[in-house]
Amino acid sequence: MTTKQENISEISQQLEQFKNVRTQTLELVKTLEKDDFVVQTAAFMSPPKWHLGHVSWFYEVIMNKIDQKYEFYSQEFSKVLNSYYQAFGEPHEKAKRGILSRPTVDETLQYFNIINKRVEDFLKKSQINKNEIYLFKMAFNHECQHQELLVYDLQHLLASTYRPVKQNTPPKLSQIEKKSIKISGGIYEMGYNGSDFSYDIELPEHKVYLNQYSIDVFPVTNADYLKFVEDGGYENFRFWLADGWDVVKKNNWKAPMYWEKENENWLRHDFRGKQKLHPNEPVCNVSYYEADAYCKWAKKRLPTEAEWEKASCWNEDKQIKTIYPWGNDHPTKNHANLLESYLWSPAEIGSYPLGKSHYGLHQMVGDVWEWTSSEFAGYPGFKSGFAEYNDKWFANQKVLRGSSFATPKYSIRNSYRNFFKLDERWMFAGFRCVEDI
Ligand SMILES: [Fe+2]
């Protein structure tokens, strides 16, 4: 049983966390012009205004779940800001978020502040129990997910026109030696085993059997991937899954998203502008189909998510799993390239020697999400923790592990399971290869 004192300290911690998350969201849009908030440049992205409203609305969903007497701020806002929760009525179509001039930017920002006040009052007034604290933590994690989506969308919307509030220079490089590391086979217990927050899809911890395998120390780089492109990778059906080949032809793909060819040189257009490819940065903005085709061309394969997780967090000497690749210490700018590193791009391989895993793998978290070959589905014994959040997506998506340079540090851990459709590539996704031995 928790004492009243423990309850007060838990609530003040969550209030603090709430303020941090909300401040970070506003910081991402602080330098935008008003016009930037409304524009939707593609069906897969959302206008910044929509993200601000939606993350706020989600707190209303949580407060309503805890207290059925809670009244939503506005029916009209709820309709527009509902992403895909059928339980709250028919949501406004995602591809048409950019046609809405109401609520206005000012009204959305006002709503953002009204919700801040409501959440603070709610947390202060209520006798919150453990489950309810979990729901608020989930809403903070949800907002972190949208901060990251917002960064993907800002790259699509503005690229180098975006002016970050903070920007740091990349870390100094250490010596790199590209190699792969052998991981022993046998029974491995995958899933979250910590005592803080995890999503329902990271549970329950369960045993899987792995054959031994070897996994690359670094993710695939732009230079590696360029060889595939220049070897006619996008012109040869033999490397592609049938569905992938259809996508390549239909969309006339010749290279990863944001690559452009000018005078025989491949350039990449991102927050830094249009620049020559940085050969030693992890390849970014590739779909599952492209990652899989590269592996086939390289006579390797993608890891399963169990292989990825073991390589990232298993300490062979101590026979324990850790929360992050380097151990259980919270991430700092010396461990990984995350949102709070403020680099606004992947960092070169070898940039984070202090963040390597017990097996010696670099950049398992930060820089780019890594595609795995695993279908996104519930673990054996899965129980849904929140209707319509994760489990209604258990079809036709693949799991990505790790995190990217846009992931807030609050929301990362080795057991985190991200998921996207096989042809999606506007998110910051790359991959690393494994081989059977
Ligand atoms: Fe959402």
C-alpha cells in the first residue's frame, strides 16, 4: 500500500514530467511561422497544428477514462483531433488534416494551455492510484511519439528552412572498424522486465529460442547503400519482394527518400540543406522493402526483433538484461544521438563509443530506427493495456527497434517496439544486417 506521502511525491514527479513534455513540444514549434502550422505536404504527414491539438486531446481521453464525469472541452475539437479512435466517433480523414482552417492556430494554442491547466488541476485534486498514474505516463509517452512524428513532418514540410531552437555540433569521431559480432544461440527471454513504464506490446517477458548468429557492429551506411544503388539495385527485380518491386515501379523509386541526383552525384536533402551524401552516416529514410532488398543483394538478412534485442541488451558476463545498450544509466548526450542531442541528423558511425552494447554494438539506440524482419504482433500471452492504441495494428506492419535522432530520451528503452507499414519511409529508419553462422 502506498502512503499519502508517497502518493504526493509520485504526483509531483508526474507534474514535473508533464511540464517537461509540454515545454519540449512547444519548443519544437517555437520558430515556425503561423502559415507553417497549417500546411499538409503529403497524406502521410500531419500539419504541426494538428499534432499540438491531438496530443492535448489525448489527455482529455485519459481524464475521461479515469473520471466518466469529465467533460471534453469541445465536441468539434474532439472530432477533428481524434486520430483513429473509433470509440470516440468517426475521426476526420488523416489525408485531409491540411484542409482545416478551424480550430485556428491561436485557438489550438489556447486549447493547449487550457489542457495544461486541466491536467495539472486533475493531478493535484484527485486521489490518483497506480493504474491512473500509468495512464498519465502513457499520455506523456504518447506526446513523445508525436514530438518525433512532428520532427519527421517538419523535415518534409520545411527541411533546411526549419530553424531549431537548439542545435549542437556532432561529437568527435573515434576509430571505427567495421565488423560483425557472434552472438550465442539458446533460450533468450525477450520483453520488458523493468519496474517503470512500458507499453502493453513489450509484455509479457517470454522465452524464445535463437540459433547463433552474427550481427554488424554498425548500421548500414550511406556509402554501403550507395553501392547497392550503383549496382542497379533499384532496377533488378531479383533483390525485391514481389510487393516491394510493385512499389518501386509504381513510385519510380531510384534511391532512399530525400536522395536527389544532380550531375551524377547523389545528394541528400534534410534539415542541413541539400548536401553530398555523408558516407559514414547510417542510411536513413528507407522502407522495409528497401532494407530487405539491400540485405538480399549483400547476401545477408535483417535480424528478427529477438536477435536485435538480445544483441542490444544482454550482458553475457552478468547474465542480465539492461534497460539501455550501455546499462541502466539514463541516456546522456555521450551515449546516443537522440532528440535532446539536437543534431537534427544521424551521426556518423562510431560517434558514440560510450553507448555501445555489452557485445560491442554501436548506435543500437539513437540515429535511426532499425527494421527487423519480425511481423508486428502480440507476444504470447499479450493482454491489451489500452483499447485501440497498439493492438489494433497487429497486421501488415513490421517491427523497428532502437530509436532515432528525433526520439525523446524519456521514451527509449531496449524493449521498445516501433512499427510501420512495409512501404513507409518518411520516418527516420535504417537497418543493420545479420548472417547465420
Ligand atoms: Fe496519437
